[in-house]
Amino acid sequence: MRITVVAMGKVKERFFADAIGEYSKRLSRYCKLDILQVADEKTPDGAGSALERQIRDKEGERILAQLKEGMYVVALAIEGKMLSSEELASRIQQLGTGGQSHIALVIGGSLGLSEAVLKRADCLLSFSRMTFPHQLMRVILLEQLYRGFRIIAGEPYHK
């Protein structure tokens, strides 16, 4: 299985980069993992809703350029469906056995995802109703993917 994480912005903090590196290494036993960093737009203080929408749209165009035909696209969005770790593992397994060998998971920037990206997504996934920094979300996502693959393989993983 191939997993592509499309994430807005760069990882700046070393501790996040180290955690992402560790989970990427662990995941390499179970899948081919690609992490694509997409350039984000600067949002000026006091930006109005029209400017914020323009910024989301620009970032969305960059994200959509990374999504290829045949990818099963999962957009991380607060309004998405919440799953347990076991349910996520089951969904990954179902996609694989159903012929979807390439899953793309999309993490938006500070303003969220554009309507075009949300429409392109095959499903919306929420980890919480809370908002997380995109750098931390990468770590959380990779950890949950690793946990999911361990569950699929019937291997122990702490709860």
C-alpha cells in the first residue's frame, strides 16, 4: 500500500521533525510513505473573510496539484467523521482489499481546507473537534497510521 501525506507548510521545530522521522521509519515496514510539503500563504493579521477564502483557495490549488488520479483522498477536517483507531485500521484494510492501493491524506493550513479540496476528497476524517497545529497533526496522523497497520497485522501496540 502507498500512503501520501499532503501537508501545508514546513515543519520548523526539530522535535516535530524527529517524531515525523521516527514514525516514517516505523511505517516503512507496512507501506510506502511519501510526505509532500505544500507552500503555505502568509495570512496578514486582521484578514477579512474574503482574503481568508482567497488564501484557502490558493493553498487548495497547490494541494489539488499533488493529488493524482486514482488516489483515495482523505481530507482531515473538523467536520469529518471521527473514528477509533480500530475503525481507522479497518477502513485502511478495506480500502486495500477493495483495490485502493494509494491513499492520500490531506492536512490543511491554519485557515483550513478550500471548498475545492473538500469536494475532491473521498471522505472527511476528524481527529477531534479541536484545532491542532499542522505540524503536530502530522505527528498524530503518522502515529495513528502506524497504530492502524499494527492492528491490521495483529501485532501488539500499547493502548
